[in-house]
Amino acid sequence: MIFYFIVILALLTILYVVARRSSAREAHWDWGRINLENLTFPHNFDWGITSGIFPTLSVQPTNWSAWQDSLGESRDFPGGQIQPQEFSQISWEHRESLIDALKLLGVNSYRFGLAWSDIQPKQSEFDAKVIQQYVAFCQALIAVNIQPVITLHHFAAPLWFEALGGFERRENIPVFVHYAETVFEKLAPFASRWITFHEPEVTSLQGWFLGNNPPGKRDLRLATRVLANMLDAHTKTYHRLKQMADPAPKNLQVGLTKQMNIFDPARRWHPLDWIMTDVINKVYRDEVLHYLTEGVFDFQIPGYFRTRRINLKAKGALDFIGMDYFTHKQVRFVSDWRRPFRLDTPHLEPTDDADAAIYPEGLYAGIQRLAHLKKPIWITANGIVDAADEQRSQFIRRHLYTVRRALAENYPVKGYYYYSLTDSQEGSTGKFIANGLFEILGAKLNPRPSAEKYAGIIRRQ
């Protein structure tokens, strides 16, 4: 009897692997035969840039700054020994140089996150001066025909919110909605496109499952609960901002951003690599999209736990989707019950300074997947770590070719934002990485050659 059971299990495993191998193939284009010159886009295509620091660095402590301090990491601010408070002041007092950088690029839009900890230093207190700084900044952008694109939550949260339990507790969702209402009331006249959450799946899985980001926990059950709560917070915020009709521009659009990095099995013959890949794609990608289309989040590991959330108000609670795409990873099963997989870099693909694979074909695959939402798509973050600036120009051209190819096939891509305007903080350590079109030299921004290349593409449209 045991023998027959083993034979049947082996046959089922073989059938599973054969079926998966035939249904999912990694695409690789022949870039040597693709013309990347003179790429043209629709006249109303939205050219933008996303910020990794300006003007979002908090003066008040956040869960991220506390996490970095707990690791004993020194925050490595470029251009000398500049402290966080000083750097934040530079971002406001020298916003003219920031706007000059945006004008040099010729972008239409500038996406940045709000410093929630500075805006609301205590649960019972909003800082009117900080909010007014954002008002003045948005007005300055509009004065030079650059549209602000505002992100309400870009990873960091106030320490007092974390002390309440953060997004681990469903009861805290109204706290976030109240913060959103308060800033929206003041900034809505100056911004028509709002992002509730930047990559909620990354916040939850990196912080509560993989333990790489704050709070550094390793509990998949808790991670899925945090993700479901953040998605419910998005839904409530979406409907509330839509209701606040008085200050809201007529063309108000509210969405969120979704990271769409590609995950494939490291060994296409190995059933456990396939299973781990499917699990990652389900919680990282599929359940988020299922929630946004059907109002249902349902993730389970049979015999262990199930996180199920039904919120029919989530159906259609999205005017656009922001797609963040950076790289391609291969999933390899390992015998560690706490984290039964590792993520490898495909050895046949070029890599950047952070050992991230450069794989523009993955951007196309992500666009195809997001098109099922039937919503406009903005590429809201796409970048490379390249201190020597030797690969960035080609990186941008290849990814823009991918966008152009998707447009030719009638996928609803409305804009492209490179990430980042300046070198930005690597979240878990606070170190700065060279992913910007501009270097930060003290209080000044110095354009890299790739900044002119990107500007040249925009000028030719």
C-alpha cells in the first residue's frame, strides 16, 4: 500500500512539474536587434520622476529611524556629516534647486511621499507649519507646470502609531484615514493624483515575514493580516477622499502602487521550487489584485492558518494602479522552516551594483498582469543602482522600449516615472544607494550624465 502511495505521489509530482514548466516560460528578447533610438510616445504621455528622499525625510522619529538605530547602523548622509534634521531643512530651504533639477529633466509630474511623522507628531496633534510647507512646495511645482503626485504612506510611520499596534490592528485603520483626510483637505487643490500606499505588500512581507524591515518579525500569518488591514485602509481612504468633494479637483484620481518584480523557480525541474514560487506570487501579487477586483483577500496554508477578508467596497476602489518594477528573482527551496526559500539572481542576466538582475522583459509581463484590473497604469518607480552611471541610460531606454511595445499592443500605460530623482536611503540600513539621476553634494544636486539622457528622450517627444 505504501509503495502504491509513493508511486502515485511521484506521478502527481511529475505531472505538476511538467504542467508548470510548459505554462510559464521566462521571456528573453534579443536586445542586439532592437532599435532603442528615437522612441516616440503619445503626446499626452506623462513623464515623471519619483523621489526617494526629497522632501520626505522626517525630522520626527519614525519606525524606520528607530529600526536603523536598533541595528546600530549610522545613517550615511551624502555630502558630509549632515544630520537628519539638517537634511530635512535643506530639502525645504533649497527647494528651488530641487525644482531646477525637475525643470532640467523636463518632466510633467513629480511623485513624492509625505512625512507622516512630521505632519502628525502626536496622535492628537497636527503641525500646521509642516502642512503649509507642503502647500508652498506644491504651489511652487505648479508654477513651473509640474504636477505633484502625492503618496500618503511611503513605508515610514510615526512611532506613536506603531505603539498603538500599527496595521497589525484593524482598529487603527481610522487613525490612518483621519491623517489622510487632514492633509487632503489642505493639499487637494494642488494635486489631482493621490497614492494611498506605496507597495503595501512590500511593507507587510518584508517587515512581518522576512524580517528585513521594521518591525523585523517573522510571522507569515501576521504579515498577511497586516497586508489585509492596509488594503482595507486603502479602501476606506479611497472612498473618504472621493466624498470630500469640496476641496477635491474634478479630475481627482486615487490609487496605490504595487511592486511587480518577477519571481520564477530557480530549478524548473524541482517541484518545491515551483511550490515556493507559487506561494510567493500568491501572497505578494495575486491576493492583492484579487482584493482590488473582487473585494476578497484569501490566503491560506492548509493545516496552518488562513487569512480571509471580504470587503465588497474594495471592488472598483481604484482609479489607477501604480506599477513599481525593478528586477527578476529566482526562488530556490531550502530546508529552513522559518524561511523555506531563498531568492537568487539569475546568472545569465546583467546586474546592477546591488546585484539586482536587469530584466526589462519583466516590466512587460507586469503590465500584462495589471491590465486585468482594467484601470490606467502608471509606471511609478523603475530604477537601477549604478554609482558609475554606466548602465543607467541603457536601462532607461530598454524599459521605455518595453513601455512603448505595450502601448503598441493597446495596454493602458499612461506614464513613466524613473526612480529616483536623487540617491536614496536603503531602507533597512539607512545607507544611501546610487539610484538617482542626481547626486547629493551637500545642499546641491549634481546631475549625472543619465539625467541628460532621460531629459533628451522627453524633449524629443
